[in-house]
Amino acid sequence: MNFKRFFICCAISSVLFNVSSHRTTPEWIHNAVFYDIYPSSFMDSDGNGIGDLNGIISRLDYVKSLGVDAIWMNPIFESGWFDGGYDIIDFYKVDPRFGKNSDVTRLVEEAHKRGLKVCLDLVAGHSSNKSGWFKKAAAEGRDSQYADYYIFSDTIPEEELIHIQKRNELPNPEIGKRGKWVETYKVLGKAPDSFDKRANYYWKNFYPCQPALNYGYADPDPNNPWEQPVDAPGPKAVRRELKNIMAYWFDRGVDGFRVDMASSLVKKDQGHVETIRLWQEMRDWIDREYPGKVLISEWGIPKESLPSGFDVDFNMLKKRPGYAEIMWGAGHSKEVGDNAYFEKSGKGIIKNFINEFESDLDSTRSHGYIALMSSNHDVNRLNSEGRNLPDEIKTCFTFLLTMPGVPFIHYGDEIMMRNVRGLPNVEGSREIRSGTRTPMQWDNSESVGFSTASHEKLYLPTFTDNGKLTVSVQNEDPNSVLNHVRNLNSLRHKYTTLANDGDWETISDPEHPYPWVYTRTGNDGKFIVVLNPCNKSSETTVDIPGNSIEKLLGNGKIDTKYTKKGLKVKIGGLSSAVLRVR
């Protein structure tokens, strides 16, 4: 027996067992659909080619028209803009490109008038190396108020040196020399003059410009003095700062946070035991001081994150590869592979996703929700190489908006915005992420209604496919992807069984995935969802009792007939349908 793993599992069970069993999630999120906005790319109000908060306010009526309930925005705080806003200089200040702190208050007020909630992005694990906290910690040494906000070291541990050498990240002769960058998954070192009072190296969280905030070590090594326990003064001060940041924005009306890299806070934390305890502390504090606020985690292991106090957990592609497999194909990168389930070749599989999702759903229903997304600022859009037909995108949305949990629609996916290849690297986007951060395409004018600036001055280039992929064109077409999304959201709100809490079960054979048939069951009755994303018609027979079938919504042709063997379903290629059992 692996006793270390055994004790870690026991520790996790003990931590999760001690969390309150009542659900803290506010009522509105039980039926919520989120719309995520990359603020630099949604709407520009001042003509500089970059989106801003006043621009978002001006488009809130459109957001409301989609039938969504809440907005999540990527970071809006003052940033060094090396990593698209995720390298934060000041957590208490809106970046000047977006406006002022008062604009957040106005955005929240205007959203609330329309029945929309607003959630911000909280980068809890690191700051920018341009942050005043970090500069003072480095330059003032132990005399700084922020001395232990970060993790500094004069040496690199032997295990990290081995890691560096294996990845060929740094030639051996350079190791330990001041003034050189040392980069591994965890370690970063740079020794500018300001470090004379501090150390040779500091821990990073992701990029070199993102020094990790010090929440302590779950299993500190006494031979490494920088490895402080979680209850040391420095880590405790960082926890207080985290609460202060949340409180500052809660006091301005913000409804919650999506927490970036939420599982990364405590170091050497196998099983995330201490990180779970940390978030349980935050949840207890929020429920006591700011009841009704929402926490959404970028964690990817809902069995850990939801009992920790998060209301929603993102289904992250690397940690839950079944979702990546059905949406983008195994080993996806820039294109949708022809082994993706939601792609017209008909070579995909669904059983891995079904197994993962069933397991996560069954074990977390009493704690919160899983979030499935159309895409986001890091993930390719639905309309990418290999998947570009309206009926393909409609079928994807039928799936997304009829599944249990909380769906997230990435801005522009509802109008089939294209994940164009070969775009420039802007603020750390690299080509792989540039295609999902392009300006929202409102109309077919020179700058797509996004800005009064000329097209060449926009944040990123746009592609409207001769005006087809714009709000103005799709708004007038009752058969557009945009109106299909609206109709699905309307259906999801009309019948709560189709929303976040209804029971879910695949009733077709996962080994023969075309078509995929699953049911949603609840107070409104029983509903059937049929998906056939391949380009050929398909059929199956499922065991489901009833007298008749009512088609509520769909794209393409579907025929159903009760036979002695059950309900026979035949559906055309690139088609989907939502049915109600009578």
C-alpha cells in the first residue's frame, strides 16, 4: 500500500467532511447562464481601438437579449499587460484603459437594472513583478511590510535544478549567476539591483513576470528557510489581503469572482488539502460578511473545489480531457480535429466524457455546479478550423445549453465569430489565443461597430465573412446561430428541468455515439435531447416510456416513432433537437 497517498486521501476526506453540508449558493445561480467578456475586445467607447467599461455598459441591452443571467469579465485591474491582464499591478484599481473604479459601480448598477449579475476575475495566486508590493519586498528586504508576501531564495533546491536540466531550460554553467533568468514550472530568478537587499531568486506562478504570492507550504522543508508554514505571519498577511481585495469590490456591488488558478495557492500541497482549508475559510467569511456572493473556480476537480466553498467549477480541459475530446478532439491545439465528436466527420467518441461527467455530477450535486463553456480567452472558439458550418455550431450550443451545471458562453460565439489563424501576438496572447480575443463584431462597418478607430488600430484584426458573422445580420435572421442561442436560453428558463439541477442520463449506446441521446428529468417532466453532429443521418432506438413526443426546438430534421422495441429516433446530419415526453 502507498501509505503516503493513503494519508493524503484521509486528510482530504477529513477536510471535506468538516465543510458545512448546506449549499451556500444564492438562488439566482440555480438557473443561471453566464456570458464571458474579454474587456479589451467587447466595445470601445473612446475610439482608441481597445474596449472599456463604458463600452460594456452601452451594450448591456444586447447581453440581456441573449437570455443570460450574469457576466464574467476577465481582469480589469491595473496590469503590466504581459499576459492579457493576468499580471496585476494593483488589485484595487481599474486599469486606465478600461476607465475608473466608479465605472465598475455604474456597470454593476446598470446590469442590476436589467436583472444581470456581474462577476470579476480574481487572480489570487500572483501579482505582476511591477506591483508595488513586489518592488518593496525586493528593494526593502526584511524591513518591508510586504517582505513575506512573496517567496524569495538565495539558492535553487536540488530537485528544481534536476527539473531545469531535464527540460533544458538553462545551461548548467548559468545556474546560480546573478542577473540571469532561471525559469522552471515553479522557479524564476532575476537579480536586479533592487535585490541586493533580498535574494537571488523568487518563485513564479506562471510567467516570469508573475511572482507567486506566499500562502505558505503545506509540507515545509526545514532546510529551505523560504518554505514557510501556512500559519506563518507572511502567509496569514496574504490571506488577509485576499479578503481585503474581495471586500473592496463586494462593497462596490460586485456579485462574485471567478478565481484564476484557484488550486495553486499553497505550495507542496498534495491533494490540495491546505488549499481546500484556505477556501473554506474564505467561504465562511463571505457567507458571514457578504452573503449571496458567488465564487467560481478555475480548478478542474469539482470533487475538491465545490466542497471547498466554490459554487461553480470550470471543467478544465487538461484535468478533464473528456470534454476537450468531444469539443476539439484528442490532442487538440489550433484546430478542431476530425476525431472531435462535435465535428462533421463522425469519428468522435463520447464515453470518456460521459464517464467523467457522471462521476463529477454524482459526487458534487449537494455542493455546487460544474461549468461547461463554449470557449474562453484561452480556448479556441467553436468556429475554428475543422468546424465552421452554422448547423455544426447550433448543435454544439444545443448540447451546451441543455446540460446540467452552469453554462458559459464566450462573447461572440453566439454569432459564430471565427477563430482565425495567423493573427499577431498581442499582450501575451500568442497566435493560439489571439483568435479567441478578437473584437466583438457588431455590424459590417469598417471597424465592425466595435470602435470609431480605423480598422488597423483595433486591438486585434476581425473577420466577418462578408458581414455574416455580425450581430446586425444575425439579429434579423430567425434561423441564425444567434437566435438559436436565444431560443435555447428561453427554453432553459421556461423549463427548470433543462437548467442546472435537472437529472441527466445518457440513454443511447455510448459505443455508438451517433446520435447521442440523453434525458433531463425533473419537476417539469422528462425531456430528450438528440445530437447528431456528423454529416450523415443516423438513427437509434431508446427505451423511454411515453404516449407522444413534442418537439420544442431543434435544427435539421428529426423523426420519432414508438415501436415494440422502444422509441425509434431518426435524425438528419448536422442536426439536434430538444423533445418533451408526453
